Amino acid sequence: MSNDPTAERTVGVGPHPLPWPDDPRLDPELLARGDRRNVLDRYRYWRVEAIVAELDRHRHPFHVAVENWSRDPNIGAVVRSANAFLAAGVHIVGRRRWNRRGAMMTERYQHVHHHAELADLAAWAGAEDLPLVGIDNLPGSRPIDRAPLPRACVLLLGQEGPGLSEAARAGVSAVLTIPQFGSTRSINASAAAAVAMYEWCRRHASPPEPAPAPTPASSSDPAP
């Protein structure tokens, strides 16, 4: 280990030692050159499609939606958090284009859907029997840690600044707020999304499986 505090930590693994495992989930290109992606060790060398299929077996029954009327830069971070908390899907309402930089490539493993208008999202959610639950600090909103939070639902957030639009406020079954203790009136939209998803998991999700013990082919250092 380097004593230089500025030294960059090597992420991932190098080429897999021969002979390669006989597993259709593994990507021969990654086996040959190494896997430096930001994935759990259990998914090292896996094909993207195999990772998505495995995640699909365990996804939680909540979705997260965010309004995107003026290209909200927080959407990428919302997608990244949705992946971390294993949301069933992310729904972007309004502009189709969004900044993917904040997602850190997690959009490859997450189902992302687009709805041109709030009415389209509401129609889809109604057909799926999923209530829309607003997340905002509006007058009359209820603290998220004490209010009912359905197991199957869509957590809907407004864009940074204005919060939930008037149409969104009219279409949600409830508005939940995140208790705050400082001087600012609101927190970042992507942070609010992450807190809301964590609260859902705290109530409804089983504890995540412990990570397997690292092996020479799944450590954070390159294989020899």
C-alpha cells in the first residue's frame, strides 16, 4: 500500500487466471482484460445483461419518478441511488434528455422510462395499481418517517428549485416531507430521493445479503 495519500486506489480486478470458469454469465472480453467497473465483487466479469437479469430477480416493488421540465441536473444521481436501493424503475417526466454523468454508468443496470406528461405517468401508475406518493416540503405534508408508506408505490419528486409542479401536487395520494434541522428550507432533490428510497427500504426490504469473501479473482487489486 502506498503512503502517498493522493495515490488513486485501484478499483476492480485484472485478467482472470486461466483456465476461465465455464459460466455463461461471464464476459470473455472482461475475463481477458480485467474488470474495472463500479460493481460489487459478486458481479465481477459478468455481462451487463446477466447483471440486469440477476437484479430483476430481486427488485423492490417501488418506483421513483422525477419531473424534468428544465433539464434537472440531479436526475443522474437519482438513477444512481435507484440502483443502490434496487428500485423497480426510474421514470423521467417531461424532457427526455437528462445528464447521465451523475449516474456513473448505473443506468446500464436500471430500467429507465420516459413519460412526456404527468398524465402519462399517472395513467401508467393507475394501470399498475401503484399510488403516486409525492416527496416535498409543502404545507400540510407529513413526515416520511411517521406517515404510511405503501410497499408498492411510485415516489414522485419535483425538479430542483420549484419542487413538485401543480399537476403533480394534484395527482399524488399523499405528500411526504423529510424532517430537517438546519436553516435552509430544502435539501437537494437527488438527496431527497435517496433519503426517501432508504426510508422505503428501512420499512419494507430484507437486509442485503452479505458480500462473499474476496478471492484472488475478486479483490480490489489487479490479479497477477
